[in-house]
Amino acid sequence: MKLTVRPKKGWRRVTFRIPDEIMERIKELCERYGFRVEEAIRIVLLHGYLEDDPNANEETFERLKEEISQLEKELYELEGKWSPLKFRSYYIALDNQNLAIQLSAMIAENKRLRERLGLPERDYSEVEKKIHYYLNFGGKY
């Protein structure tokens, strides 16, 4: 189970992975002693009641440090994959906007030429919807 903790002030948040067996144990203890699960997790996180044995806290702390370093490596790998995708998607969106502007100009020219030549008008409403979408006007005309 994933658990996300947010501060009362600020925008940062921390996500923990809690094994299902431990989460089930926490739920059982909460039912037995009349706590809410959120309260129990808050107590565990704030006061460090991870094990009854004081020596286990040091071992648990070391294990958690190793897990944090492993998660940081995983985060860097994901950021390495995500950054180029974000960069590409930004430039694809810019290309789409440029193409929408060019298409809009071509439609205007086509309308003007059809009017000059006395040809019947065409319905460009579907294309105009796409142009408005790519120019971030939404559905507003």
C-alpha cells in the first residue's frame, strides 16, 4: 500500500510504501484498541514506534535508509525517462499550434478565393473546432 503524507503548510509531500502484512497488522491493532488507522500511522511516523525492541529501531532505521537510497535511484531513473518525454511533448504541442495557425490561414484564403470565383461555400466547422483546440481556445469561437 502506498501512503502519501502532506504537511499542513507547503506543497511538498512524501510517499511511503507499506507492506500489506504490516498494514493488516496496523488495522488489527487499531480495531482492538479503538484507534483510526490514520491516527495510528501518524503516531508511528511521528514517534517512531516501529518495533518494541529499542535495538530494532536502529536496524529498522538502517533498512529504511537503504530503502530510501533505492527509491531515490528509482526516482532518478524515472526522471531520466520522463524529462525527454516532457521536452518532446512541449515541442509537439508548439508544432501543433503552428500547424493550426497555418491551417487557419489556408482556410481563410480558400474562403476568399471561393467567394471571388463564385463557388459555393464549404463547411469548415469540424476543422475550426480542431484549430480552436490546438490554439487552446477550447470550444469558444
